Amino acid sequence: MKKRRKSSIIPVCAAVLGLLSLLTIGLICFPYFAHLKSDITDKTKPHKSRVAQTPEELLTEYIRLLNRHEYKKMYSLLQDDSKNAITEADFILRNQNIYEGIEARNIHAEITGTTAEEPSDVNVSYKISFDSVAGSIQFENLARFTRTDTAGYALEWDDSQIFPELTSEDKVKVFVKKAKRGEIFDRNGILLAGEGVASSIGLVPGKMSEEPANDIKKMAKLLKLSPEDINKRRKASWVRDDSLVPVKTIRKYEEADLLAQAPDSGALETEKLKKALLKIPGVMISDVKVRYYPLGEKASHLTGYVQSITAEDLKKHPNEGYTSSSVIGRTGLESLYEKELKGQNGYDIVITDSEGNTKSTLASSPQENGKDIYITIDSALQAKLYDQFKEDKSCSVAMNPLTGEVLALVSTPSFDSNDFILGISNDKWNQLNKDKAKPLYNRFRQVWCPGSSFKPVIAAIGLTAGAIDPEEDFGNVGLRWQKDSSWGNYFVTTLHSYNNVNLENALIHSDNIYFAKAALKIGAPKLEEGLSQLGFSETLPFDITMSSSQYSNTKTIDTEIQLADTGYGQGQVLVNPLHLACLYSAFLNQGNILKPCLLYQEKPKTEMWLPDAFSRETAERIKNALIKTVDNSAGTAHAAHRKDIVLGAKTGTAEIKLSKSDTTGTELGWLAVFTADSQAEKPLLLISMAEDVKLRGGSSYVIKKVNPVLDSYLSDLP
């Protein structure tokens, strides 16, 4: 076969910025994209017979087949001498690994000339271009065709048909310049998710003892793995005697952490484990960089975690720069801001000779590190709330009631995101899933029966609708009331009896009977309309998706009893805690309901979600009543009273039971508390809910938990 004349590569990309990770195209198949298209081929047209094809038509067909990955059919276009030089299987593997390994797509060839050296030999020159993982590649090349005995043409093929300077001894390699994942910080620049260091437990086969089975057995027991799993790793095809085989990654503690830990702490146990492992021949422990969550379980429902990407993920995210070695945000903020955090890997596609020397760079793209995210969360407040409620099934949300900035989102009990980074064991996973307290359940995203914490909302709707006269005395009817005998055995009950039963006193004493009557005065249609205008059954405008609040299991409040129960936050009312916080923000913003925000801005711009939801007079009246609920010794939230800062608050105890006569049900305890002064140095609106407070003091239990948080946050003024 005559030697092909070479053509030059047209310069394509910038210089190499640094090689961080290596992917060799040779013996490995890579995932690829299914629908490629050549600009010189019309796939809808029938193919001409081989005999009738000119060299130009044959090249066009070759490119069309290349776009479709039909390498076997490409091989059929080769002349006999070329087929003798390379088998069909090797041809397919060579082309597939190179083109699909560099993710070649949109291949377009433009024929620029045709010359005949001899009657039987025709050279077709062409320009070819295509997209790749490292950007656009384009060059000029030459295809040589020879007339066959059947009067048709066949392609003289060697490796230079792929790239002009490529020989059969060369390799095409893709060097990955890995982008650094962005980090997540709180409002004060404290790290919530970022780069950390862990301890990688590895095994060097060549340094093991003469009885490796015993060593493997000891190692497996210490690491809570099976010997079969370790042996599978040790006997992988890539492993050599001097290879370091990763077996398990465990948490690394700094010396300061060890000194601060109790004798039975996880830090000291981990150190004991490392010392025991290092006594086993062949075991090595080294530092590795991992994703790290400093607050651990205190913020794991918020931060979420990343995991290694799966084949299914790669199918869902084609052409987005992910590789088999990527991580992807699986839950929480890691998932929410995945596009911003992940960055974009850079790539160098090069040709190397048999000794590994770079002959040429075909394409190069720089890596783009992920963007750092700053959120409005206050880590100290987040941690304090978690510490107070960590033994409870609870949730808390905190926000700046003057800006809408969300300061804390807490769910307890919790899990530790770091466990997922290090590789959570089946035992740990099963333990989390079987735990009756549901530590994987994100409570701040759910909806809950609000109980009496809902009464200020009912009051605001009643005043706005003109259905309630705030000075009207509804009369002291005792602790038990029903509208009339049509209610049968159903009665509304309340805990406190008092005189002058008007709106303000009803809020101070948290009077269920007053608000049941108020709901009846408002009427179902107006109450439904009022709640709908406050975002019920709608999606809360917030970065994290929250469950939608509801006032009924159906589209309407269907009965008079359900209407009365709705008035004091029972019935079928379910409210998301953040939604409730937004509604309370209206009492501090002249009736405007703020839009909650999570992305931090140095100078936050307050946005209204529902402007003029209530009148200024209504908002002010309810705020003042809630201040008295704290300051008045008879107020249900008096236990939250402070001498240094004026607070407003509303308690709530919601009954969760199957029927009115059910005595086995549980109770939810609520506290909504806020700084009442618009000039407060650290404005705060906090909603906390704890489950199972029955026989533990109801909402008083929640106040006891929240007071230390208020002491810590409000006393620490700048």
C-alpha cells in the first residue's frame, strides 16, 4: 500500500493549564451520545451501491457512518490491503475508543479537492471539524481511494485517517483537569460544606505477611467489612504488589479534637482503630481530600450531601460535564445549588507516542471551579437550636422579620452528612431507616397542625374581612361550648376562663372558644378566600421546596364544626413552619408579608411576597396583643418575658388524635416569638415545634427549650 501524504492540524485550543486526572483512550469504552449528524450526509436518502460510488461519495458515506458509530460498516469500505493490516475487531475498538473517548460529535467534513495520481488512485482532500469534550477540533486531511476489481473504489486506511499525525503505536489520551467544587458558607463566612481531610485505609499487597488470609480477616473485623469485599479489591486487575489499594475511608480527627474528647468518644475510638490497623502487615493510612460538613448533624437536613455519580445520573445529565469520577449533590443545598457548585472540568486531548511523550495537543479547555455559595443562615443560631431540641422530634425556622433572610432551618433528630461521604455502612443505613424517631425525615419542609399559633392569622383575616369587632365581648361561657344542640356531643374546650372576652384578651389567654366563634362569624367562604390569599395551597416562594399549607383536606371547609375548629388551628389545617413565619412577618411590616430568602447579600433587599395582606392597623393591633401575651403575667407566653428586649409571642398546642374522644393521641407544642422593636439590633422571628409534648408541659416545654436560644442570640449583640 502506498504511503499517505500527511496534512497539518489547524491550531485549536489554548495551552495545557495543568493535569490533575488522567483518562487513557485505548482499551476502555466510554459512555457516549446517541444522535450525531454529519453536515455532508443526508440520512434520509437511500444509499448508492458500492459500484456506483465515486471517491467523494464514499468519503461522505464514511463520515455518515462515523457519526452513527457504525464502525463495522466503516470497515467494509476499506480496501483489502488495509483490512490485512488491521482486523475488523481491532478497527472497531480503535475507532470506538478514540472517537467516543473524546466524545466526538457533530462531525462535519467539507471536501476541498480531488486529484488522481494514477488511473486507479484518487486522493480526496477535506476539512473536518467536530466537537469534543475539550472543545472544537478541526484539521485538514487526505483520503486515498483505490479502484477495486469490481470497478468501485475502496478506502486506503491507517491510523492517520483519524488524526493526520496518529500512528498505530500512538495513543490518544484525555487528561482531566478536575474543577474544584464550590463551598457553602453561612452569612458570617463560616464553612457549612467544603473541602476536608479524611483518613484512607489502604492495603499494599506486596507488604502483607506470608499468611494474608489472617491479615485480611483481622482487617475486615476492625473495619466491619467482609473478607470477600477486601479480597475483591485486592485482586482487581489493576493491582500490583506495590499498589495502594483503598479499602475504606474513615473520619480524621485533629489533635485538638482528641484532647477535647471524653474517653469513650468517637475521636478516641477512631485513634484506637487506626493503631490496631497499623499493626497488620501491609496496611497504610493516608490523608485524602473529601467533602466535609463542619456542623455535621446540626445542619445535615439543610446542607444535604454529595455522592459519587451513577450511570443513571450520567444518563440524566448528558453534556453537562460529568464523568464517571464526578460527585453530584444528592440532597439539601448540595442538590439545590448543584449547577453553581459543581464547576466545569477542563480537558486536554493529546497524542502520545509509544514512550508516553506528547506529540501534539488536539484540543484544550480550562477548568472552571465551582462557585462558592453564601447563604443567610447563622451557624451559631442553627447549632444552638439543634442542641436544644436534639433529643426531640422537632423543627425550627428562624428569620429576620425585617428583611426575610432565613437564619436557621433545623430538623431533629438528624443524621450526619459526613457519614455519606465516608461511605455509610448497611448497618448504619438500616439503623437510620428503622429508627422510630425518623432522623432522615426533614421536618421543617413538612406541614403540621398549628394549634393556637394559628390564632393571630385568623384574627387578621377576621379584622380584614370586617367580620370581627376587636372590642366586642363574646361573653364568658366557661371552659366548654357548643353553638347549639345540632353539634351533638361535640364541644369546643379551652383552658382559661376570664372576663371581657375581646380579641386582645382572647390572644393573651389563647381562648379556643373565642376563635371558634370568630371563625363562624367570618364564615367558610370568606375564611377560605382569606387563607387562599395568604398562600394556602400554593408553593412557598423559596429556594428549598416546602410542602404547601392547607386549610382542608378538600377544596372547601365542609362543616360548621370543621369551620369552628379551623378558627383555633385544629380541624384539617396544616401549615409549613416557614410559611407560618412569613405570615407573622406581616405583624412587623405594617401588614406586608415578606418573601423568605436564602442567598446572602451584604445589603439585603427586602422583597414582599404578599404586599398589603392586612391593614397597618390590623398588623399593629395583633402585634401589640402578642407583646402583651408575653408581658402580661396571665399571658400563655409569659415564660418568654425578658427585661432587656421586648418580645411578642404566641404559643400553641395542637392535638393529634383520631377522634374527639381519643385519649391516646399526641400533642404538638408550638412557639412563635419575635423581637417587637423595629429598631432591634438583631431582629429575630423564630418558630419552633416539638412533637409528643403531651404530659411534658405542652407549649411550655417549647418555651423552656427556646429561652436559652434567645439568651444566646439576643444577648450577643454587636
